[in-house]
Amino acid sequence: MDADEHGETVTGVLNVFRRAWQEAAAIISATSDPDEAFRAAVEADKQLLALHNEQATRIKARQAVRIRQAHGLSLAKLAGRVNRSKALVAQYVQIDRQAEEAPCHDP
């Protein structure tokens, strides 16, 4: 796939995710007990935030490492290229290494 096809694919998947979130919000809003609805909203928010934080960090780490490998960059050069601190890109490298070593739990 070229860049345009990847962009369309990512956008499409994110739109599916957005619709799923909207459906979850509608279910929460339709809950007759407002206390229960609020608890469900808090829990949904907590789960969504945790999912985002975990996955966003992993994907950024993987892509930063790919850039480093593709261009033979030092951590300092990679930091400049991706506009992040050297300490953060070092964390990305460590996160990516740990992800490669850990067994995959995704379907």
C-alpha cells in the first residue's frame, strides 16, 4: 500500500472506533438509573484513556525505532528528527524492545 492507502485505512479504522464510542455513549445515556449511567461513563472513560495511552505509546515507539533503523540514527539524531527529547526516544527504544520480548496478547 502507498501512503494514501494507509491513510485511508487508518482513517477508516478510526472512524469505526469513533462510531463504537458513540454507540457506547448512547447506551450509557439510555441507562435509566443516572447513578449507574454516571458510573458507566466514568468506567468507559477510564478504559478508553488506558487503551489510548498504552497503544499510542507502543505505536509511537515502534515507528520511532523503525525510523532509527531505516536511517541508522543515534538517539540524539532520532530525537531531532521526531522532535522529541533524547530521554523520550530512549524510552521509546526500551518500550519497543520490551514489546518485542513480550508474548503477543492481541488477537
